[in-house]
Amino acid sequence: MKSFTDIICIELGLKPNQVANTIKLLDEGATVPFIARYRKEMTGTLDETQILAIKTRLHQLTELEKRKAAVLESINEQGKLTPELEVKIKNAMTMPEVEDLYLPYKPKRKTRATVAIAKGLEPLAKRIYDQRPFDMVEAARHFISEEKGVASEEEAIAGARDIIAEWISEDARVRSDLRSLFIREGVIYSKVVKGKETEGAKFENYFSISEPLAKAPSHRILAVLRGENEGFLRVSVEPDPDKALELIDRRVLTANNKIAEEVQKAVDDSYKRLLQPSLETEVRKFYKEKADKEAIAVFADNVRQLLLASPLGQKMVLAIDPGFRTGCKVVVLDPQGNLLHNETIYPHPPESKVKEALNKIDHLVEAYKVEAIAIGNGTAGRETEAFIKRIHFSRPVIALAVNESGASIYSASDVAREEFPDYDITVRGAVSIGRRLMDPLAELVKIDPKSIGVGQYQHDVDQNMLKEKLDETVMSAVNNVGVELNTASKQLLTYVSGIGPAMAQNIVEHRKEKGAFKTRKDLLKVKRFGDKAFEQAAGFLRIKDAANPLDASAVHPESYIIVEKMAKDLNCTVSDLILNKELRSQIKPQNYITEKFGLPTINDILKELEKPGRDPREKFEVFEFDQNVHSIDDLIAGMELPGIVTNITKFGAFVDIGVHQDGLVHISQIADRFIADPSEVLKLNQKVKVRVLEVDKPRKRINLSMRGVQ
């Protein structure tokens, strides 16, 4: 039997040493970001996606081995484990294969077959299944027994057929063939539940459909299954029944006589009563998992893009959480995001205290030397933006709409209460909006990724799989950017490689008690922060203005010795190396290769010395909506408008054009050429130009196009 390493090499097309070393690092507790960034020599420069694929497959194979062991133990305890069966189970490559082999030995509840066996009909069933000619009625007469409840020859033969039907349904070869047919040629049928037409109108597109499952897009499968779960649709999955029966016949029928006709009846019964329902459940699960993975991949990609959105940076910010009746909550934040001031203004109806609100904003901007104004894009967002744009400030100020999805989740959370115990949720929400403008990543990690609002059927997919994938995505994004050790929140530190919630809390407490960290090595003074945690985390943590400039970079402390040798060889300091491009150009990378560090690490170090601690996120750009468009009533077909991509799905992208209702750009309208996936050409938060195709005001639906728009 092949080893895990061999199997993964073949499946992922990787070299044995790449897989073996990655597995070794994972077993030692290394994180995916750490392995990808700091162990390139060991993995042959595998990226995070490849390392995650190894990790995922390793987990699957480990679980498969555990199941095999449990199955072998169960069959052995029954005294039915043969050498041949043991080899088959040990060589099985998939979970369904193991379960098929186990099925005949699996403890059963009462079935028609077990009842027939209890009546002593198994010898008759074996003789019929053999399909050699014999007098079946005469043979059946010998099984008539008042004591066992067999009253006639017909009853005996029917019972034997029940036993045969179960044998067929438990035949591993039959199940394997049928499973392939169901997966390859299964058709999903959907019909509306009678009397639910009006109530289930949102599922109208699925009231009567039939579509090959293999060709059905993931979003349609999830929509149909949601309709079924909510009680509006009846859904079934099946390939051509004749093909299925033909396939079983080829495995089971060995003769063409009257005895074989009885076996044929058992085949028909086995398929309709046992195999079809069982395999329908399996294939639905198979395609549901496939759809879940696709939907989760889209969601994770969107979350990653949102997390890595361009930060405004450390500025004095005035943030507004807009509202009509309850007013607009205003806060002022310092460059570190600390709350300096809060109050409420009422520039909109019903209060309409425009002049008073204008004077307050003008005063706050001047008093606090505000550089940017962040305006939540929810209710009253565009109206508030228009109000702010009317003010003539005496200093340069940019005013920007900020996506506030999830801000209300944050404001009511334990995290927000812990940060601002003396303020209500409206103040907390405004603070979150302002901080999102300054640093989206640092603020969004405080919210459950599911609540960020960029998913597709996120409530329908496997929730454990979703959480695992989103946690991986957040961890990847956080470590990709790096974290300022002396200012990072507990939530942000939690996602740093090798840290986690408990250690993050310890770091924050240590910072409060002992003051700012002076060097990365000071981390080892934190409670329970050992050498392993230091190895995994240190490279992703930054200390701005540290005595050692490398502490502010992505160079790992284990590599400082290399940089120090470079500086020594050039008779200069590490700071000189960072500041002087000419000095760096004299470095010959091959001179610094060691047993542990090869060219990939040396080149990474040199690249980092060019711009130590550089933020990989794109530069911030100011964006403005069309000032003549504020609501859906202002839209006219043919208009070309600026917009921001707010969500990407498999069927298209949603774009905010500033009317409180995102418009849909269907996948067919995204580009002049054919694209299979919107993410090929679009990113979340991307600034785009769109044309209004159609406006359905009653249903609040806006159809947009990007084709031919400059």
C-alpha cells in the first residue's frame, strides 16, 4: 500500500521531499503562513495554497485510516474477517469504498431481509441467486412452516427475493458502478409543493426544472436545496432508471431462465427500494459538498479582498454613522483609532437642524485638525455624504463612503463592549466605520467573517467547513500584511501565526503591565510564550522604531545573523544596508547560503531590506459616486455611473452605485469576452464604470452592464 506521501505526490503533482517535509513541519506544529514564508528551502518554495492542499489531503487520509481500523475491528469481532476482505479494506482509497465493503457486516436494524433470514429462507435465497435450473416451487415447499410464519410457497419465494435484494444492495461492485452513474449522469428534478406557489414565489425559477447535476452551477444547487429545506420545493435526483437497472443486471444476472427471472424481480426491487434512495442521498451529499466548497471559496476570496483593502493609514478621522430619525452619530478618532469625542447631529428630516449640524462638523474638523471624514454607506449615507460635501472647510479634508456591513454586529459584540464599556452601540458603530477607513484589516478581524456580508448562500453551506476556511483566510491575510506588536488589538494578534486567543490576551496584558515591547526578543518574557511560539510568530510581528531596524521588518530573527554578516562584510551597519541601495547591490546572495538557508531565503531578505515592513496592500485611492444619483428613483436605463464592487458570486457581481441598493452585473455582462468566473476580472472594492440596463423599482432590482463601458 502506498504511503500518505506517495498518494499526495501523485494527486497534487508534487515531489516526494516537498510533501514529506511539509508533513513533517505540520506535524511539528508549524502554521501554513510560517511554512510558506520561512521554510521555502524545505518545501521547494510551495505557496500557501499548495501547503493547504497537502494539509487538507493529509487530514482526509488520516480520517480514512481511522475509519478502516474501526471497520476492520468490527468485522473481526464478528468473526467474519477474511484475509481477502482485509486486503480490500486496507487498499481502499476512498471513504465510500470502505463503507461499501463494510455494508454487509454493518449491524442492521430490522429489515425485510433480516425477517426472511429469521424465517430460515437464506438457503432458498442462495439457491435462487445461483440461477441454476431447479424446481423452485417444490424447493420452496420445504420452507413452509407455521412456527416460522411461512404460509405458502409464494411467501417463501418472496422472502428469498427480499434477501437477494439486500445482497444486491450491499454488493460493493454494484454500488460503485451505480455511484459513478449517479454522479456522472444524475439529473436533479425540482417541482413546487402544491399550494405553495404564492408563498414560495422567490423560488419561482425552480418550480419545474430538470437539469444534469454535473452541469448545474453551485449557486443553483444551493438555491434548490434551500427551497426544499424551506418546504416550497420537492427535489429528487436520479439517472435514467433503465441505465441503472441495466448496469445492475450486468453485475448480477448470469443466466437466462425462470430462476433468473426471480433474480430480475429482486434487482428491480433492490434498485427502487434500497439502492436508488441510498445513492440519491449519497449523490446529493456529494454535490452539496461540491457546491459548498465552491460557495465557500468565493466567500473566502471576497473576505480576503475585503481584508486586504487599501488602508487610509494613521490620520485624524471624523466618522459618521448616518441616520434620519435618530440623527447621525459623530465621533473623532486620533491616528491610532482612539476615541476623542462623540456627539449626535440632526441634518436630515424630521429634525432638519442643518445649520447647527454644519457648524458642529466645521468646528470639529478645525478643532481636531481632521484629515478625513468616513461616512457609513447604510441608511441616510448618500444624504449625509451630500450634506458633508456642502461644507467649505478651511483645511484639506477628504470625505468618503465606507462599507458598514457588519458594523452593527461589532457594536453589539463582547469585543466592542470590552473596548467601549461606557458608550452605547451607536458610538461603537461610528468608531468601527472610522477605523475601517484607517485600517480595514485591523477592524474587520473583530467581526465574525460570516457577518461581513460578502458571501453566497453562507447560511446554507457546511458551517464547520465555512468557519475553517474563513479562519484560514483571515490568518493568511493578517500574516501577509504583518502586525504592529505595540498597537495591535487582541483580536488581530489572535490570527498571527503561532499565537491564538489565549496567547494574544497574554501579550496585551504584558503590554499593559510592562509597557511597549522594545525588541522582538521581549516576547519571550510574555507568560507561556515559549521558543516554538516565538519561532512561528516573530517574523510576522513588527516593532516600529525599534533599536534594531530588522525588528520592524519581515526578516525572521533566526536570519538576523545573515544580515549582520552582510553588513560586516561591507564594513557598515544594518541600518546602512537598509538605507543605501548601492551597498545592497554589492551583496552576492550565493555567499550567504548555509545548510539551513538557501537562495530563496537570501533573496527574500534582500527584497525585504529594500522596503522593510512595507505594507503589501495597494495604495489608497479616493472614490466618489455620481453626485446626481442618490436613490433608485434617479436611475434611468442607459446611464453610465461609477461604482464599487461589493460582492462577487459565481453568477455575477454586485456593484454599489450609491442608491442604497446594489445592482447586479450578470456574468454575461461583465466583459466583452466570455468569462467562466467573475473573479477572473473583478476584485472586491474595485472601482468600476457600469451602465444601467434595467430598473425594477417594485422589487428593488437593478441590472447593470460593464460591457463596452469606458
